[in-house]
Amino acid sequence: MQRRTFLVAHLPSLGTVIAGHGVAAVLFFLTFRHPVLRPTWLPQFYLLLVVVSVLLGGVTRCRRDWQRVVILASVLAVEVVMAIPLGPALEIPAVLGTVFVFVAMTEVEGLPASVLCASCAAAAALGHWPLVAWGVAVPGAPPLAAALLGVYLLFLGWLARMVGSRGHLIRHQGEELARIDRTVRALTEANLDFQELATRVQRETEQQERRRITREIHDIVGYTLTNIQMMMEAATDLVRRDRPGLEEILLKSRDQAQRGILETRRAVRNLRAVSEVRAGGIRKVAEAARIFQRATKVDVRLNFGNAPESFGPAVDDAVYRVVQECLTNALRHGNATQITVAFWLVDDVLRLSVTDNGAGAPEIVPGIGLSGMAERVGHAGGSVKAESTPFGFVVRCEVPLGRREGA
């Protein structure tokens, strides 16, 4: 998304630089015929043209206006130097000035852009006087032609402002979308952290409760059975000579108490060895996405929004299988390099979308994968819709959580 926004916002500037400087390079080669300066100035001009092109391309990567102004001022100074040996020929300065004015207006906002354009027009109108450059006399341009070039550049700046306003708007919208995307990511991370904290607290509480119960079992039941065993042994000693039958009963009671102690200890050990609860819901989805990303190197972005940790067993399983199938299809059929999984809960309806930047499909024919997804989500009361877009493939699911199991 950010890459597309960048291209839309800066493509006019980049296209103008490439096309305009290409024209300037061809014009210079065809028209600059000075017998003394041409052998020396030809490679230098092209070197400076490359430098100017790189600087103007760098303007589109700057994040602040003052950085763009500094680079554009440097470009203007270099272009003045490039125009010195051209003398009365104003075609190349006109092309370079056109590129400069257009980029300045589309990349810089407000007064700085106007100052840059006015400076370019003034340099074009006043910078073509007769002079001596590199030991060679260079004639000046006709004053009227130079003045008309300056007026042309001012007029072009006024026209470019309208195009530039659209570029500024797109750039601001792109920055806002990036900010919203960062906010959603931060909320998603916070959501996961909160759910992880809640799960950890729940597990710790369960573990503490198990330990408390085991202590009680050990202290109460174990102590009681141990006392019974001791009393049975004492009773056995007392009646051993006179009451053989009672001795047998007491021996059985002692054996029973011993077995009770063993069973109690076994129960305590089993209770302490209870396995932890396995991950479910969106945590299971996050785990699957991390494993997929590590294995395939595909960038998987997770936006859990306001989704809870679990939607219920049926929906959890359906959601997990849908995401799993979409990740596999995006790589296998679309050769995607980036996949976005987004959850959002609206009016007790879960909305899940899995978007990739793959090749898409000219015609969607439901196969085993899509049919399986539709069946799983359908069992949970929801629906699945898949479509191909100019930028990839997207699968959207809606599940009314009021119909989930246990609701």
C-alpha cells in the first residue's frame, strides 16, 4: 500500500525528470557545436546531468520540505553552471528549467516552492550575458529571448502548482494511511500483549489453585490416612493374642489405608503434571503465521484489531483453517511476497480478510481449497467471498458470532 501511494504521489516528478533530461541530453549532443568547448564540455555536461537527475530523484525520498529546498537549491546552482557555455542557445536551459520548476512545484509546498521557481526564472532571464568561460569567450543570449524564457518559467510554475497540489494531497493521504497502519499495528500488538497477559494470569492462577489443592490433599487426607495406618498397627499389637479375627480385619484396614496413601500421592502427582492449555483463537493464527513466515520468507502482516482471543471452538477452527489455506494458496498459486491478515469485529460479526500481492486469477474456479473454506465457515454460520484485484488476491469472511457454539 505504501509503495503504491509513493508511486502515485511522485510518478509525475520522476517521469518528468527522466523524459526532460533525456531530451536535454539529445539536444545538447545535436546542437552544441562549439569547436573548442565541445570536446571538453560534452562529458562534463553529461556528468552534471546525471548528478542533477540523481539529486532530483532524491527529492522524492525526502520527508521534510526544508530537505527538498536544500537539494533543489543545489540543483539550481548546478544547472546555472551547465548553462554557462551554451551562450545564446536557450533550448536546453528551457528544458532543464521546465523540469526544475515542475519538480519544485510538485514536491515542495507553499512559499518555498514559489521562491525556487522565481529563482529559476530569474537565473534563466539574467544568466545569459556575454562572458569568458574556461578561457573562451561565450556570447550572450538576446535579452528579449532570455526575458521570455523567464516569463515562460513563471507561467509554468503557476500551471505546475495545480498538478503539485494533487501530489501534495496524495502524499499527505499516504502519510496518514501509514500513520493509521502504524496505529493499527500498535493496537494489534497491544491486543496480543493484553491477551497474553490475561492468559498468563489465568494459567498462573490455575497453577496456584492446583498447588493449593495438592497441599490440602497432602496435609489433610495424607495425614488422616497415616494416622489410620498407625492406629491399625497399634490395634493389631493389642489384640494379636486374644482376637485373631479382629487381627485380620485390622490388617485389611491397614492395607486399605496404605493403598489410600499411595492413591492420594498418585493423584497429587497427576494434578501437578496437568499440561498447560494449548494456544487457540487468534493466538493460534499468530503462531501459524510466524511459522509460515519463517519457513517461506513471505512478509505476513497481522492486524487483529478489536478481536477477542477466542471466538468459540467452531469459529476458532474455521478461522484457523481459512488463514492456513489462504497463506498456502497465496504462495503456491500467486507467488505473493506480502500477505495481510486482518480481523475486525462489527456488531457481533467477525470480519476476516486475507489479502496478498500475488498474481491473482483471471477467473476464480472454486476448488477443494475454496470449497473447504466455504464449508467450514458455513458450518459456523458465516460466508466466504474470494476475488482477484489489480494488486493481488483477497479472501473475505463474515461470521455472525451470535450463532457460534456455546452462544
